[in-house]
Amino acid sequence: MNMQEGTTLSRIGQIAINAHDVDRATAFYRDVLGLPHLFRAGQLSFFDCGGVRLMLDKAEKPEFDHPSSILYFQVGDIRAAHKRLQDGGAKFEDDPHVIAQMPKYDLWMTFFRDSEGNLLALMSEVPRA
Amino acid sequence: MSATATNPGMSSLGITNIGQISIITHDTARATAFYRDVLGLPLLFTAGNMAFFDCGGVRLMLGPASSPELDHPSSILYFRVPDIEAAHRRLVELGVKIEAPPRLIAPMKTHDLWMVGFHDSEGNIMQLMSEVPRG
């Protein structure tokens, strides 16, 4: 018993990210993370991340006012991205490190905070030589 | 990586896509059953108290919070479906708690954007979304 034809969850189209100051968050996602800004609609600000839309929004109710899920942004060169983000003023929780050794690659991660205090991560799959 | 360096939509930081999203669970076995059997997502593997699913190339990581600070509801994830009425009916049949029936959220230029909110087994609010082309 699960979702059947026509009802299959094909992919994630959008992710909501709570912001306390949508202007400040828009500047961070655009200028520091460098994501393409799609459009603004009132208190909503939309970005594209590889085909998934990110929606920055102020929580409508206190019960919705909680931090974001950790989103793991994939990058090719995690050390370079870490350095650029740090130079851009992002606060890091750690340095890039191997979090898991998979059969074909090493999985690297490093965790940082966005302008709203949400915990996010960079990830990179580095092929084993 | 050279394969993605020419992607015009790519972030200036080098972000190509979202590789993974964490979803906090209070009972990973229960959450695994929900994401596998109700939502029908492919289970990739389990590792200890964590379960990994695929959703169209994005990995969902289900597991308990590693610190009290992280023990909060998930971001709302909007899952695309081809037929939102049928998917909604299916969720109702399976006993899933629905926020409100599917509704037209926004008429866009070439399509209508429909959404319906539901609760997963861990109390997270999620949404189904469907872009219905204008006839």
C-alpha cells in the first residue's frame, strides 16, 4: 500500500526556510551563497538551487517559527567554498572534514550558519584516487 | 568539477544542487515506515539509527537530533506529484492527517500551482505540489 501511478512523489520542488528578516536573508543567499534569485513576492523571496526552489519566508505563526532543516549544499571544491563563505562572513561550526568513507568516494562536510541562525552544510563527494 | 562549471544557473560559490536534507525523527523505525510505505520513496540504506531515502536525486536523511538545539520540526518540503487530487485521495485512504483539501495557491503564467499540506509520522508539516498546465 503506497503511492501509485499518478501519485508518485517524483522530486522536491520547493523548500521553505524561515527568516526573521527577509531582506537580510535575501542578501545572504544571493551575495554570500551566490544562489540565483528568482523573484520576490511581498515577504516571500525565492531562489533556485539546481532546480529546487528555496522559499525564504517569515513564519506565519509562532509554532512555525523554528530553524530550518539542515540543507546540505553540494559543491565541487569544499575547501575553496569554505574559504569563500568564511571571507563572506558566514560563521562556521567546524572545518571541512571527512564524515563518511563510501565505497567509491570520501564524503566531506562542513557546517555553517546562515544570516538567520539556521544550521546548513556544504558537502562534497571526493572520488577515491 | 568541470561537468558543472559551465552550468549557467550555478551559484558563484560553486553550489550545484542540494545533495541532502535532514529530517529529525523521534522514532526512526516509524518514520522509515512512513516515508517508505506511505510516501513510497525508495529507501537507500540504513545506518544505525538513521535511514536514507532518495527523492528525485536529493537524499533525505532521517534520524534523531544529535543535540537538543536541533530537535525542532523540519522545514516544509514541497514534493512534486503529477496528479494532486489522486495523491491526496491516496494519503487520506492511508490515514495521513491532512491540513486542508488541495487548493490553488497561485495562478502562474503558464500553469496553476496547487498544493495540499499533510503531517508526516513525526508531526512535521509537508506539502504536495503540482503545476497544472492551463488548458
